[in-house]
Amino acid sequence: RSSDLGNSLGESEILRWDLITESFSVLRKVPTSDVRDVCYFTQGGDHYVVFVNGRHGVNSSVYKWNNLNFDLLNGSIPTQSPRSAKTWSSGNDLFLAVGDDDGDVEIFFWNATLETFGSQSSSATGIANRILPITVGANVYLALGSSSATLGESGVGYFTRTGPDTDYVSRSEELIFEEGVDSVDFYVEIEDDDMPEIDEKFVVILNNLAGGARFGAVREKTVEILTNDDAHGLIGFTDSSLSRVVTEMKSNSKITLNLQRAGGTFGEVKVNWKASGVAISDISPQAGVITFADGIANETLDLDILTDDIPEIAEMFTITLTDVVPPGGVTGSGS
């Protein structure tokens, strides 16, 4: 609890529950300045409390539970006129989101070694008067509340959420519908890279409706970034297997052709092949399927060279990769 008044310096308190008296008593007093929020989090079995100071020019403080009390840590958080703050974790990482008086939000990352928060990113959203991080599975939602929108117009905030490693630029913003306007456009930037990737998705969510309007039936939309940059692979023969010369022996013999899956190796890919030419009667099999398991980039095709008693001149046969299943891989050059 806090006894801060406006921008004056004051004290906040950490209270302890007494099981005998069934009441709270003061554990320690904390020097603060216009506290706007208090956050609690745990990391590695340790317990921490953040006092978010609202006075301009006064950083926020982190306290750690130690020897039956909360001790002030050396590192402070450079918050600027904050209004609200919330912590959340993603895997082993912990973050602090701080919304300021301008409605902008800054994200801080917890450095467990130094036991301090460092700034990671900021966004001039204009709507982050209230913040609520929500973690569901691998997805992180950041709900941003706004108190804007004037008479004659309606406002709605939106934010995006996704799993890790999705190729888009996360953003949040407030959309204003002026009086008489029934549609507003906005964009989400898709990042272009050369990395083979399978389908990825992110969700655009409308939130924090203002100005007397009401939400319709659809408040969120899933956007799918399709498989790109040959995520399933470019499949073809290696250079050493593009052309081979073999001799018919007195007994059946075997040759091995090498295939390579360049680019991505996502998913199981099956490659159909067939033989053609005047010499196909001298080989076995004459068609088949080669399977590349998920993550596998190299496979082989084994052929038996059949012996017979028929005198023959030099003959040729061709092995052709005919198609790839499932779609996504592209048959590479080479026969």
C-alpha cells in the first residue's frame, strides 16, 4: 500500500500476514514517489516486487525477498511518467510492460544475472493507458486499454499475437472512425527473409472499443504466412550422380545414385521416379518412391544392373524424378 500524494515523495509499505492474529502488519516501509502500480514476480525460486514510481525523473525500484524481508536491488528501471505496469513470462524469460501518461508502452527484459530490467522495445501506440499481458501456451497476448475517442467518433484498439519466430512486425494501434466514416484501413508488415519456413500464423485482435460503438460478431482475424523459400526442399541428383557409366558383370551388380534436398527440410517428402530408355530391361527396379524424412537432406537410390547372355552395344537409360508429394517441394534439375 502507498501513502504517496501527487508528485510528493512518500512511503509505501510491504505488509505481512500474521497467522495468529489473522491480520496484516507492516514488514517494511519503502521510499516511493507517486506509485502508479506494484508488480510481483518469481524467477529461479526467488521472489521480487516492483514499485512503479509515477513522478517524472524518478526511476522505479525492484525489491528481492531475502532473509525474511525484501531488500532493495541496485538496478532501477528508467520509467517515464508511467500509468500502469504488468509482468509476464515466456518460457524462461520474463518481461515488464509499462504504459505511460501518453498511452505509449515500453517493454523491459529481466536480466537474471544482473537482477535488473533492461529496455527491449517501445511503441508509440497512444492507447496503452491500461495493460494486461496474457500467456496462452506459446502465444503472448498484450491487451492495451484506452480512454480516448471524442463525441461523434468511435475508437477501437487492435493488437497482434503470435507464437515465437513468426515473420511479421508486432504492433498495436488505435483506429479512429470519424463521424460518418464506416471503414478504416491499417497494415501489418510482413518481414521478408531467405530462410525456408513452413506455414506461420498470427492473429489481429480488436479490443477496447470506445465512443459508444459495439463489436460485431468478428473481433479477431487469423493471418497465415504461407510456406516460403522452398521450406520442403529443392530435390535433385548430386553432381556426382548426374551421369554414371557402369559395366554389365558376370553376375548382378548394384549402383547407388545420390539425391540432395537443398533449401528447407521441413516435413516428410516423397519423390516419385521412373526409368526410361532402351536399356531399362537391364535394370531393376524401373520405378519407385524415395522418402525424405523430416529434417533429412540426403537420400540414395539403389539400382540393380542385371546380367544376361545377350551381346549388346553401349546402351543408355534415364532416371527421372517425376513429382514430389506432398506439394511444397519442387523437383530439382537432373535426370
